[in-house]
Amino acid sequence: MSNVIKSNGFTNESLDWDAWLDVIALEDATEDQIKVLEESNPKAKTSDYYLFLAHQPDILRQRSAAFNAIMYAPGGMSRAERELGSLVVSRINGCVYCASVHAQRFEQLAKRNDTVQQVFDNPYGSGTDAREKAIAKFSAELTEQPDAVDAAKIQALKDVGLNDLEVLDLIHSIAIFAWANRLMLNLGEPVFPDGSKAEAQ
């Protein structure tokens, strides 16, 4: 991995996440719970997040299908830019765990971490070029004031080269993490590599 970044309680290190409520035990799981864990994520069987959500396998299945379609579907916005939108949302919402995941994915896809440092330091105005800055700005605006997003804010994205499908992909990426951040923040807490637990500032 690239250099470790730490700023305002956020990091690009790999974190764990501990659920505050009971997770399913694999030895007691139903056949459908095991199946949905295997469908959801390669690490789902060892993740408190998935082991908690697997209490409701049908809902987890729908969540995973939506997530995979939004973040990994071919065409439209680049995966790195979807990760940037998700990173900005997670930074603003104070979701340390989600921010670490999307920081790492952005770095892997973009092959750099300068924008990650900027988002952690201050998500407003972050980005290394006009397109990234517009994506970060829109992500912040839709996160904080969704009712204020209008045609002018959409046009600002088009002015830096985003097409309709890319705008839609960005909105979906922002929306799913507005939801996912709240699940993570209300159901558990991040665990740092040294075993400590702390909140973002």
C-alpha cells in the first residue's frame, strides 16, 4: 500500500469494525444465511458487518446486489471517481471505517493518494483537477443539502465533462453511502490496527 495517511481521525489504513449487537455464528447459521454471505463479499464470513446484516438474508441480498451494481457496473463513471464520491460522503458523515475502505480503493484505482490526503484534511475544495473538484463539491452538496441540489449543480458537473450516465453513477454512489455510513455509525465502531477505537473529529 502507499504511504499511510492520518488526518482528523481518518486514515487510509485497513481497519476492522466491531458490531455492538449480536452477529450470527456461522455454526448456527441457516443455509440461506450462509448462501447470502457467500454471495455478498469474499470476506463476509469474517466481517461483523455482514454477519450482523445476515440476520435478514433477503435484505442483505438486495443490499449487496444494489451495492455491486452501483460501485462495479461497467460503463459510465470510472470506478476511481465513484470511490472518490463515496470517500467524500464518508468523510463528511464521519464514517471512519467507510472512508478508509474508499481511500484504499481510490488509491488502488487512481494509482495516487494526493486527493485522499485533501479529502481527509478538508473535503471542500479537494481534488487535483477541475473534474475531481467538481465531483467532490457535488458529493459534499448532495450529502449535506440534498434538497438544494438543482439543475445548476448538475450543470457544473457537465461543464467539466461528465455525461448523463456518469452523473447518475455519481448520485447513486453518494446515495448508497449516505445510507451505508448511517448503518456503520449506528451499529458498531471502527477498530484501528493498534486495537484502539476512536471517533473522527
